[in-house]
Amino acid sequence: MLDTARTIVLITSSYFVVQAITAIKKNQSNFCANWLGAALFMGTIFLFVKIIEFSEKISVGISMSTNLFYMFYLSLTFFHFMHVILGMIILAAILLKARQGGYSATNYTGVETGASYWHMVDLVWIILFPLVYIIH
């Protein structure tokens, strides 16, 4: 259940990023920044829940050496976790630039580039989710 909720959180964050692109294409920098802020909030929720999950596993003695499944599970989900952090840094930089008027309806390549990275991170999760939570 929590795994599905975490997936919905990431998909929702991608929706917010799409809305940010839509806003900047309409020359609405503040709305763009607000949508990016909402995406960052969702990313924070994802990370918070993932940290709880990692700490629960570690507290019961699960590590990468527990078995083959946990080796893959921990390495793949931690690798994704780090990419979410990087994506959030990218989105935060874009948000700040949008707040300063650095993007417009004719100059929004940076917003789209950051959005593409965020969507890639989301896509990786959509692939990881069934591999490590449903199939197992």
C-alpha cells in the first residue's frame, strides 16, 4: 500500500512539472515556480518515506549481503533515491531562475530540460516498482 502511494506521489510530481512547463509557455514565471515547488514537495515526501523504509530494513539487519534480492533491491532503490535528490536540486535551481524571471514563453529550454530529467527519474521508478515490490 505504501509502495503504491509512493508511486502516486512521484507520478503526481511529474504532473506538476508538466504544469510548470505549461505555465512558462504562457509566460507565467510565478506559476511555473509554484508548480515546481509543488513537485519538490512531492519529491520530499517520496524521499522521507523512502528513508523510513531504508531505516526499517537496516534496523532488522537487512543489508546488501542478506541475499541476492536485497542486494539488488537496496542498490537499485538507493541509486534511484540519489537521482531523485539530483532531480530535486535541478528543479530547485530552475524554480529560483523562474522566480527571477529567467525564463519566458520564448526561452524555456532549461525548464524542459529539467523536466525531462525529472520524468526520466519517474520512469525509472515505474520500472523499479514492479521489479522490487510486486514481483518479489
